[in-house]
Amino acid sequence: MIDVNNLSVSFAGTPIFSNVSFKLTPGNRVGLIGKNGAGKSTLLRVIAGEQEYDGILANDKNSKIGFLKQDIDFNKGKTILEETYLAFTEIKKIEALLESIHEDLETKTDYESEIYQDLLHQLDDLTHRYELIGGYNYKGDTERILQGLGFKRADFDKLTDTFSGGWRMRIELAKLLLQKNDILLLDEPTNHLDIESIIWFEIFLKSYQGIVLVVSHDRMFLDAITNRTIEISLGGIYDFKKSYSEYLLIRQELIEKQLQAQKNQDKQIKQTEQLIEKFRYKASKAAFAQSLIKKLDKVERIEVDNSENSVMNVRFPVADQPGKVIFTLENVTKYYGDNKVIEDINLLLERGCKIAFVGQNGMGKTTLAKILVNEILYDGSVEAGHNVKIGYFAQNQSDYLTAENTLVQEMETVATDVNRINIRNMLGSFLFGGDAVEKKVKVLSGGERNRLALCKMLLTPFNVLIMDEPTNHLDMASKMVLKNALKSFEGSLIVVSHDRDFLQGLVEKVYEFRDHKINEYLGDIDYYLEQRKFENFREVEKVDTTSDVKNTVKKNTREEEKAIKRIKNKISKLEISIADLEKEIINLDAAIFENDETIIGKSDFFEMYQAKKDTLDVLMESWSDLQEQLT
């Protein structure tokens, strides 16, 4: 349970939210929504214990909290397995202690000494705790979870920094699941994820028995998982036990009532002010006028947070018109180490094109975008057309901002003498008005940093715009404004996105990245979906785990079905052997604790003990290999 009472947070004297109260219980799957900068991520950090606050925050003493942040920062040099094993802090610590104790026992012969007996007691306590927290099962659990998230066993020993952001997000998800947390705090979990992993995550969250508090601007994701919605607005909250879309209907009714109440209040205030003005200078009515003034001062003004009243104003500047062809690609190939991403891509992109790049993570969408802007090395040839001027918005565009700069200073880094005088007006059109322009970049939320990065782009005219997941971190209203600006953009557009709503009506051609190649669809996103015969956009990237499986089943011969059955039988037998061997190891641990000389007194006892553990590892690896053959 999480009990929040009169919670308040301020930054540099500016309140983010005040006197917020709510209670969450197991089974609550809450969508935490609000405009960029409203305080959503701040509230998650408060609950996670990473942010100071005023008020009362209480949760169950033994509750375990898992916090998935927007930005994942892995230490380089770790393999996928090594990184995932970090979820088992206590298990790994006990493993190190057990290994040290076993080494000491192997070298000691004074079996009756106090030191030896102390070691045996420590061994028993640690072994019992190790078993209790799943020490004998964690490696198998890890492999099963990683494979369920789409990793192959061949990937386990690869370094995490060789994988894309979406795949690294899956590793972090695996760690959260393996920790068996009671509370999940998820900050934009679908950013950088492909549709396949989003669907898998939705299925998991629907069956999760704990508390989920998720910040997301993905309407489909919120509707799929949430049974409660909390919106942070004007420093307070609205809290309804409804999914996101259901909440929006209620919220609209509330706004209409607020607008009417505000209208009535304004009318009463105006009438009161007229009375004050009429009587304040008359001696016989002066006391009456003063009472009206005091009454007016006590009136709490009704505020209406109508999102339609405060959205970005975006208009992309167009440079001089380029030639008819903007890009010519010949035999473009890219490897990351031994990992082939794209191979022999040949394209001719013409002026005025509006193109979407779609496909699973790791299939080369971002890679090709970076190749077009000459950000990475590649094999083959890419030639930009005559007078092509490129604007590029990367997935991590906000990372290129300087944290210590104010917003004005950041804009001035790319401003010219001609447009420098317009900086404040431009920032205002991106909802950075008044004193907000003097904020430092480092205090901005993810959505605010994205808005600033977009605003900064507009200082340099271009006629070809390449955008990689531009809607990440943007709220619903900002996404719609950006879409409308791109629809009216007179230049050429290439956009990488998983967001069907965003792509509908925006692009006229779709390139699907699959198996190191590109498939071209000469139509909009709906035409692409129709041609691929998918019911909805979410199935585009689910194809490998659904459509392909169905096709494979249809093609299976009787012999192939028998082979699958044989593999399943082997798996069953292995699981029995693994269970038996784990019991034997537990019994041997007990013999060590009890100092049973009939067992541990044998000269080859510890060699036999280690051999059984080694055999267990081999059986687990065989089990994993067979599981992979079924996937």
C-alpha cells in the first residue's frame, strides 16, 4: 500500500504540486498523466525515495519498489547476463560468501576447532537464506525471462552497449520482473520499445498483482493496462477509477462545469467591483464598500486547466528548394561488429516525399537515419541532392543540450544575427514564457527538453527533415501540434515512429525494415496496414511471434511435429533431473552443517559436491538450449 497525505514539492521556491493526497492498494494500475512539466516524474521520484518533499508518504515496511526511469544508463563492459544478474543483489553477495567459506573448508583439517564449527554454522545459515530467496533457480529464471522478452541464447554473452535503446530497455524490464517487486514505478516505459515488446509488457502488467504507477503518453498502452487515472493539474490532482479514455470523457465534463463556474464567478466579481467603484467615495457607503473589498479579497479564483488553451505553436522554416532528387543510396550496408543491420540498400528519394520508417527495434531504422545525416560510418554510397539542407531530430536530441545553460543561452548557441532578436518569442510559442526562459536546461522535464530541442531546430532553415521518434516524452496535445506542423511542412519528411495515430494522415509512403532489407509501400500508413493484412498497427511488429508461428505450424510436416514432441519430452526429463539434483545438493549442504563424518569425511567429498553443482549448470544449459529450439 502507498498512502500519500498533503504531499508538496517545490523547486527553487516554485511549487510543483501542493497538498496532494491519495492511497494506492495492490491491484491498482494507475496512469499518471498531465502536461509536460506538471510533476509526473517528480512524483515517481518522491515515491521511490529519490526526491525530497513536504507532507506524509507511507508504505508497507517490507514493500519492494522497482523504478523504471526514462533514461537507462548501463555501465559499459557488461554482458546481457551480467547486467541482468544485477537484479539479484543479495543472491550474488551470498554466492561470494559461500564460495569463500567453501574455499576455507577445503583447506582446513581441524574439524573439531571452534573456527571450523563457526564456518559450518555460517554455511548453514547462508545456504538456508540462499535457498529461501531463490538462489538455486535464479539463473534458469533469468534465461527464461530474457528469452520471453525476445533475446536468443546466443545474445546472452554479448555486451549491452552493442544493443539498441529498445533492447536495453528490455534488459531493465527483465531485472524488474526478476526482483519480484511489490510496487512498479514506470516512467515512459514504451519509449524506444517496439510494438512486440509493448504487447508483451501489457500482458504482464494485466496479470501483475502489485501496484503499478505509470507515466505514459501512449494512449493505446494506457487504455490497455490502467484501471485508474490520476492527473496532475495546476498543482493538484484529479483521481478517478477509470482507464485513460474513460477518464478523458469525465475530465471534459469537469472542464465544461469549471468553465461555467468560472464564467459565473467572473460575472459576480465584475458586479462586486462595480458596486465598490460606485460606493467607495460616498461617506455613507464607505463601510459597505470596504466590506465588499474584504469579501472580494477572500474569493478563491476558479482556475481552469484546459489543455487546448496552452499548446505549442510550431511552424518549420523551409530553406531554398532543393533539386528533384534529395538522396541517392547505392548498396548501403552497415555492420556493428559482427552484427549485420542493413545490407545492399538501394533507394532514390525525391523532393517533397513524406516517408515513415517502421519495423522492429534493431532492424536498422535509426541506423539509416544516421547514415543519411552522415553521423556514422557505413559501406556503400549516399549522395545528397542539389541544395539539400537537412534538419535532424534524433531520439536522444535533448542529450545534445547543455545542462548548465539557461533556455535563452541554449538558443543563442545556434542563433544568427538575424533571428537572435526572436529567441524569446520563439520560446514563448513553445510554452516557455516569462521567467521560464531563465531556467537552466538541467531542471527541465523530458518533455520540456524535447520541446526546447524542437524550438532550437527552428533557428536553422532546412528543406529535408529527418526525425527519429520525435514524440517521445511529448504530451498528447504537443504530439498533435507537432503532427499538424509536419503536415504543413513544405519540404521533404522522413520520420521513424511506432505511433500509428501520429503517422496517420502524415506520410504518403512507408518503408518497412525487416531481415536487413527494406520493403517499400507506395501509400500511407493505412494502405500499408491493409496490404500487410493486419487488423491494427500493433500487429506489424508482432509478426515474428504470431503470424510467422501460425505459418510455420501450417507448414509443419508430421515428422516436424514428432521432432517437437521429442524436444518437449527431453525438456520434461531434464526438469525432473534438475529437480532431483537440486535436492541432492541441498542434502549435502545439510550434511556439511551437521558435520556428518559418514558423508563429509570421505576424501573425495568436496570434489563430488562440486561435480554435482557443475552437472546442474550443464543440465540448466541443456534445458535452455532445448527451450530455444521451440521458439
